[in-house]
Amino acid sequence: MRRAILLTGALRTIRKTMKFLKRNVLCLGAELFEADIYACVQNDGSLSEEEWTTWFRAELGEHLKELVWFSLDRFPGWVAHRELQLEHLTIEEGWKHYLRTSGSMIEYFQLQLAYMKMSHAEAKQKITYDYVIRARTDSIYAKPVDFHWLSWTEEEVDKRLDRIREEMRESQIAITDKDVLRYFMCTLISDDLIPNLSFLMAEYVPSPTDGAGIGIGSVNGKSVWDYLHHGRYILTIRKNNLYIVRRDLFHLIPTLGTMYGFMRSPIADDYWFNAEGQFRDACYYSCLSIFEYSTAFEEKSLAYPHQWNEADFFDLNFECIHPRMLYCVVRK
């Protein structure tokens, strides 16, 4: 299986998060996978880009296929295009200023640059990746994204569905096919997450082809096994912090880099123009069902820096202290 990892964002806390990227996203040592990284990052540190490039190559070795440095000076054409986009958005000027000065639009332009490098490599080498993972520079992912769920048999899927139903019963969660599928998909990455159901902010946003409910019929081992391998879905962690999707379904989301603000779906909310809203609407028009994992505990890591307490998440060796933890945004 070929995987491409698109790594984007300002460098921020990359020195701390790198070991988790290598261990749990790149999954070094996993013999069944070939993983390549296409990065587009922004230097907000004191070192030069040359020094950082040397560090990245030392850390990631041959897995780092492309490293693009983003800055407004280096991409002045994007600044002009951003203003053209904002000119045509029918939102208040205050929100336009927010988009102009926040990382919302930059995030997707960086993604688009990394995506173009990946697509160029596919065409040049005559290869096609099987899956794409998007990751952030300032986040840790505490469980391996090793796609073990694709090796489950129908019987194993059935057993896991039974386990989900049992946990739902113990947590006094109504057991419906839609909710069983929701919790099943949102806990794929690790068995450790299943005891978290009562705390899980699991979201299922059906694609338009799914209608208001599930699009796979009854939820059983056979139907869910088929959905895992052939369904139109995207697994996400905290909206768009990290996401996992089949390569053949990943075409529209990267175009947000230069089409930001022009995807407003029938399911859009009042904040459809922010980064999370545009991601959701791009998934809608891609006919992708969204399965999102998050918990209130892990959401704390997204609070402002003065509320951040590293000891809530890590020990003195910067290892995760909560076995059920899946992700965290590292603030400093």
C-alpha cells in the first residue's frame, strides 16, 4: 500500500511533534507500507530555511520527497488571488479581515502546493497512492495510523460491531444502525478509543448520496467490511486537524487553496466561510461522508496558550499519559 502524507503549517512546535509524526503517522518500521511525505511549511522560528531543511532531511530521510517553504514574499501571486477571492465573497468586511489575517486561507494554499508536488510525483513516476493523510506540524497523533482495519475479516468486523454495541449499551447510548456505524468508524484507529464512547464527540456527516442516514443498508460484518474498502468516506480528527482518505476520492479538497469561499453546500452553517466550514462543504461536494473523532479533553489543547498545561497530556519524557488519547495540539 502506498501512502502520501501532506504535512502543512507553520513550524511552531515541530521539534516536539516530529517523533509522533514518525512513530504514528509515518509508521516507520511497518513493513506493509510505503509512506512518502510532501511538506509545505512556513518558517516562524529563528533558524534559517537552510538549517531547517537540513533538520527535516535528517529526521525524515528518504521519506521526505518534497519540502516547499511558504511565505507571502515567495508567493506574491497568491496574495493577489486571495484579494480577488475576498472581493467576491458576500460576507461582512470584518470576516474578510479575519480571513485575510488568520491562517484559514493560507492553510489550504499550503495544502494545494503539497498536493501539486504529490500529483507531479505520481505522474512522473507513473504511480498512484492508495491513501492520503493530511497532518499538521503542531499536532501529535498518539495512535498508529497503520490501516490495520483494512486487514479485518468480515467476522472480525462483526465482532467489533458487537463490541461497539455493548459499549453503547453500557454508556446508555441509543443503539441505532446510524449510531453504531458512527462510533465504529470514529474509533477505527485504536481499540483504546472504544471505552471513550461516553466522552466521544463523534460526528457523522452523511454524504449527499447517503441522504439523511446511512447509505450501506443494515449494519453488519459484510456491509461494513465492504464500506471500509469501497465506501466514500473520510476519517477526520478534530474537524480538519488530521484526515485520512482514499487517493481516488481526494481531488476537490485541495482546490480550496485557490477556490476558498466558493463552496457553500446545503448543509452549511452560519460560519461556512471558515476553514472547518469550507472543508465540510468540499467533502459534501466530493460526496464524502465525514466521520470525525474528538473529545472534550483533547479539545482543551486547542485553547489559548495561557490555558495550556503540558502536564495534562504528557509526562516528563514527553510521552502521552492518557492511553485513550488520540491527538493533541502542542502549544509550546
